Amino acid sequence: MSKIHVTELVLRDGHQSLIATRMRTEDMLPICSKLDDIGFWSLEAWGGATFDACVRFLKEDPWERLQKLRKALPNTPINMLLRGQNLLGYRHYSDDVVHAFVKQAADTGVDVFRIFDAMNDVRNLKTAIEAVKSVKKHAIGTLSFTTSPVHDVAYFVSMAKELEALGCDSIGVKDMAGLLTPTMAGELVRSLKDAVSVPVHMHSHATSGLASMVMLKSVENGVDIIDTCNSSFSEGASHPTTESLVAALKGTEYDTGLDLGKLQEITAYFKEVRKKYWQFESAFTGVDTRVLVNQVPGGMISNLSNQLKEQGALDRMDEVLAEIPRVREDLGFPPLVTPTSQIVGTQAVLNVLTGGRYKSITNEVKNYLLGQYGKAPAAVNAEVRKQAVGDAEVITCRPADLLQPEMVKLQSEAERFANHERDVLTFAMFPDIGKTFLQERNAGSLQPEPLLSKDAVSQQTAAARYAPNEFNITLHGETYHIKLTGSGHAGEERRPYYVKVDGISEEVFVETLSEMEVSAGSSSGSKKKATAVASSGRPRPTHPGCITTAMPGTIVTVKVNVGDKVSAGDGVLVIEAMKMENEIQAGKSGTVLAIHVTKGDSVTPDETLIEIQPE
């Protein structure tokens, strides 16, 4: 047995899992020389959610990040996570776009491509593997590990053989939710080593508390490369700790040969860096064995927590985690990894927050049920499919076979703001935010989201941003201790709050009267009825013809005009929430009286977006 090789994840999956992918390039570059000196098999530093986060939040060019990292890491292969035919976006791209993207990534600095498909549909991996081999880079054919009635060792061994036959240089196990047990990992690795002749990697998140044991058992059963993360960003929803595993294997036949002292210098640096990103820290940083049931992957836990927090619904996380496996079963047990983790997770959130299962169904779930992401591992719930897409035909071919070449069209659409083919590919990944990013970059007006300093935030600002949830009130000479324990949906006219008054649980209802505006009436003295207006200036819903959103988001498309006749169930708006698009439908048949939104508007559940005069 040769020594065990290590891929370090601190520059990608570590901060994606624990601080919502917010680490900036400027905080990576100063430590790169020491990372480069360690002798890692590779450094995962690109792909996954980093591309999205760079453009959406950090206002950094992700290609420039890769270019800078390549220059700063001359001796260490750079590894990226690639979503097969999805690349780094949330849809399938034509084959010419896949080839163009892989070539640009290779030319800019990627040496190793860890290629996976959320459905484990090998048809969706074939073109990406061919593209990587054509530029003479290392292709890791990746198994998205999950458990279900159809996913067993034989299933993954069969898939690994197919990937090796396609020319993959190695086989990776991607245990994105930390579902592997040590015994299961040993059996899987042993079976893979017996079945294929190429090296085998093990990648497992630490969410369930089992990942270090999984790594050790994998090593003992013949795995060649393990993925670990520096302790400054390890464990919890992240990965087992690099330094710990290096120490555990030292002096054994599996010795990694890495210097623990040099690793700890890197740890000291990143521990200080992490403090800058305190506002993005996930609430789920410890062991959470619920993942063994809900299967939510590490990177998604961090982002799901952040998204529920923004909607004022973090207290409903347990309900969402309980709903996720039910949605997953309805969809035929897909592995929960981008984009299926977002598809299942967002639908679970909708099922919880809208007060009814599949009362609102995202466009992505509809597309999934139409076969547009690939073949589901098992049969889907026929009733849910009927409710979502009716009798629409389900495709059975490789989804990308239905796509025409796209690069020429994309180049034409991006001509006014793209300076390089890389820019065209950025636009291809995220058309709306990509276009805005490139236009702002060209205008020199990019503004990254602010990093708040704990020391600089005044008490007044802190009080405004972080309202207290525990306090005393004095009324008629009596003092009561109040602790807020939860709240109802923000869109309700009278919002319930759940509090403890001197330790006794109570439910109170709050109506925000300060947001009520009253028309003063005409000059003749006639009075008009008070009209409820949201803080945005849009009217609050007052009758069944008022169309609202189930959760905060951004308007993507307005599909109707004033005066249009619509039927109940017709799509009238498309809203993006939690990175998923959701079509909002008319609840009543009638005539469109008013439209209170335009593309790009931010909206919340307490507003009327479109008003219909019911028939």
C-alpha cells in the first residue's frame, strides 16, 4: 500500500459549508505560498457554489480568482467541482457550451475536474468527461452517494465501471450529506477497488459525526486519496480535519508524509480570517445526526439556514428538515446534491411555509418531473406529477440531446458587455446576475456586500438589525419577563408570536398599525376607507383576487398585462426565491386590474403583486 494522498478543501468546500461560500480571494492569496508548500495531491479551490457567490455576493470575477490562484499555487494541482451537463449553473447546457467551459477552465488553471451528476445519470456525465480528456486534464468520475431502496453497493459499483469505461482517470465517492457509516464505507471502497483499476477518492461531510471514522475505514480498505479540510473550516457541515487525519496516519503504512507543523501555520491564518465573516456563520456547525434521516448535504445546511433566517422563519427549520425526505421520496429518491438539493429543499420550504403540500410548486420541480434533469433513480409519485405537470409528455432521452448548440447565440446576446469568452460563459451560467455583474464591472461600479465589523457596529445599529428576543416590560407597576420563542408567517394579517411570560407559554397576535395609511378624502369632505399599505408602498392583500408570494424573492418575469383575461391556475408571475424559480398562478379567474411589480423587484409575502377582478 502506497502512502495516502490528500486533497485539501479549505479554499472551496470548507467555507461553502460553514460561511455560505463568502470567503474572498483577497483572504486566500496571502496563504497560498504555504498551502503550495505542503504537498497536497490537489487543492479544491473552484467550482461548486464559488462561481455563483463570486458574481452574486462578492462582486468578484470568478475567472480572475482562478487565474490568481493558479499563479499563487505553481506546484499544486487545482481541483474543481463540476456538475456534469449543468456545469456550474442550474440547467443543462448544450454540448458545445460544456466543451467551451471546460477548455476555458483548463486554460485558466484547473488541473483536476471532479465531475458529478445530481441524478447519477451517466448520460449527463459523458460530455463533460470527454471535454476534460480532450484538454488532457484529470477526470474524476464521481458517484453521488445516497441511501434509498434503490441505492446499494452493487448500484455504485455498476456506475463506477461505466465511468471507467468512459475514460475517467479515477473514481470519486461524493458523500455530500455525511451518510456513510464506517462499515458501509469499508465495504464500498473494497468493492470499488475490486471492480475498477483506477484510483479511488473518498469525500465525506462531517455533519453526522462519522466522517473521520469513514476516512480511516476507507484507508484501511484501499482508498487512494482522501478529501479533508483544515481545522479552521472543518467538522460540522464541513469535512474531517486535515491535521487530525495526518496525525492519525503518521508512522503507519498509510502515512501521508505531510508536515503537521506547517499545516498548523495555515490553521492560525485561517482562524483569524474566519472572524471577518461572522455574519455568515451557519447555525449548524456541530454534529447533527438528523442528516442520517433528512440527508441534507453540508453546503446546503449553511445556505438553507441563511435563507430561512432572511425570511424570519429559522424557527421552522425542524419542519423543513422533516419535510425534505418526504419530498425526496415523491421525486423518486434523487441524491441531495446541487441542483437536486436546492430543488427538493426549496419545495420542502414551500410545503411548510405555504400551509399545504405542493400548494405552490417550483418550475424546477415541474422540469424535474418532466425528465429535464435526467432519469429519476426510482418511480416518482404519480399524483404529485399529475398535480405539477398534468398530462405533459415526460422525456426519456438524455436531456441535452434536445438542445441546439448555444455558444453562437450566447456570444451574440453578450456582445455588448462581454470582453472575453470567459464573460460569455459567466453570462451563460447566470444570465440575469451575470449580465448585471459584467455591466457593473465594465462601468467600474461593482460593490461587494458589506462585511460588518462587530466592533464597528454601534449599539443603535445592532439594535435595529438584531432585535432582542428576551427583555423585561413594566406595565402598571408590574414587571414581566418576556422571551420570544417563535413567530408565525410574515404574510399573515395578524401575525402570531409565541412568547414566554414569566416562564409561561403564550400566543399573542401583532398587527403593525404604523404601516396603515389613510386617504384624507376629497375637497368636498367625503371620506375614503383606510387602505392597508406594505412598507414597500404596495397594497396589502384584501380580497381573493390579490396575488401574493409565499416567500420573499425577486421578480423574474411578469407574464400578464393590465386588462388581460386569466383563468384560475394560469401563470402570472415568475419569482426567484432561494435560487429557484417559482411560477405564481392566479387563484381566481378574472381580469387583471393592476400590476404592482416589474422585473427585478424584491417582494415579500405581505404585499399584493397583481390584482385581479374575479369573475
